[in-house]
Amino acid sequence: MQKRILVTNDDGIYSPGIKLLYDAVSPLGKAIVFAPETPKSASGLGITLHKPLRVMRVKYWGIDVYLTNGTPSDIVYLAINEAVPQLDLVVAGINVGDNTSVQVILSSGTVGAAAQASLLGIPAIAFSANVEDANDFNDPEYAREVTRITRAISEYVLEHGLPEGIQVLNVNYPRKITRRTEVKLARMATIKFLQRVNVSYDPRGNKYYWMYGTMAEPEPGTDVYVVHVEENIAITPISFHLLTADTLIEKHSGYFEDLVKSIKLGEISV
């Protein structure tokens, strides 16, 4: 039977990242695109309980896609009710901006969609990239490599599932992929940003606050370090059973060694 794959994101249907994700997984089975009609970044595991949700089916990229005013987490449940009752894999992304560290992962709508799928027993992968703008996905070489590697990871998980105790794989791409780029297993950093609050006043003299963050010094071996310092690809297993990533990597070392070997990085001109 053909594999059924849900493709979603938190950047909205107009992000080039979700088109890359669809292109990556559509050769692997029946891919259903179900996305927010507007960006829903930092929505985490948020579920909409206090307003009605709408679903539209429209033609986009020449295929039928589903749009909703709900969150990425809503989409997992809406897709099962509206589009496909049974799913073999949920893939979310490819997010504009990496989702590294516990601090960021807990608020990420991209990871949130994958986490909701895992709660229903569906293998799930979140894909993100350390790019500043969606237009960065339009670079042909970068898009080709990200698509190819995303397909390899998704195909492996479709074939082998996820090991016991692991609910989500969180994959983060660096800003550039060259022939020196490596795929590395990495534990989650605790924080990525040192939170800052800027206090200012509007023209009427009313105080307002603008929150932002400055990068913290990343610890070697963490997802932040792998992506931002080493400029490599980080794969982080996520468990909701309070096991550390280090424990999971050690316990399932054979699985992850085979996964990394299955991803053949191409010869790319620098």
C-alpha cells in the first residue's frame, strides 16, 4: 500500500520551505499538504479551543492543498478528519530559521506539529534551516541538497520507523551545504538566546515592551553548536519520556549510524 504522508509547517502555505518539503517526500508516497493560511510561528503545541476552525481546499503548485486558520498542531487533527484517516508519517517544515535548543523547540510550531503527531502514534520529523529569509530557499544548489537530504531521512524513517522511546526527529540545516558538510547527531542545547526586553514609549507617551534575544555561547556537541558554529546538519532525537538525547543515541547507536550512512552528501561546488 502506498505510504501516506502529511506535509505541514508553521510559516504558512506561501513559504518556499513547504514546497521543498513536498518535493522531497512526494516521491515516497501519497503526500497531503495541509498548512496554515497565514504564518503561525512560535505557536508551539497550541490547540485552538475557543473559536471555530475553517478548512479550504484549493489548487496550489498544480495540486490540491488544504488551508486552515488553525495552528500546526490543529492541522494534525484536522488532516485526519478531513483528508486522510491514517498516516504513516508527518513531516513539518522546512522552517525559515533553525529550531535548536530546548528554549526554541518548546515554542516551535514546526516541532509542535510533529509532537502532536507523535502523541497519536505517528512517526514525525521536524525540518528547519538556519536561513534568515524564505528567499534563501530559492538558491538552486541549497534547495537541491536540502530536498535530497530531507528525502533520504524521510525515506529511512518510513522504512524503519523510529526506535522505541523516540517520538520525533528534529533536523536542522546550516545556512550553506558544501562538500565539507557533515550530518551529526546532537543533543539539545538548553538555551539558544539570552532574552532581552527593550522598553520604549509610543507617540502618546505610553510604555511598551519589545522582546528579543542575543545568541548565547553554544556548548560543543549541542544542536546550536553543530548548526551555527560547525555549520553542519544536526539530527536530534526527541523523547517525551524524560530520556536524554545522549541516552537515546547510545541505546540506538546502530540505528543512527545506519541513518547517517544512508544520507549521501553530494559533491557540491563551493
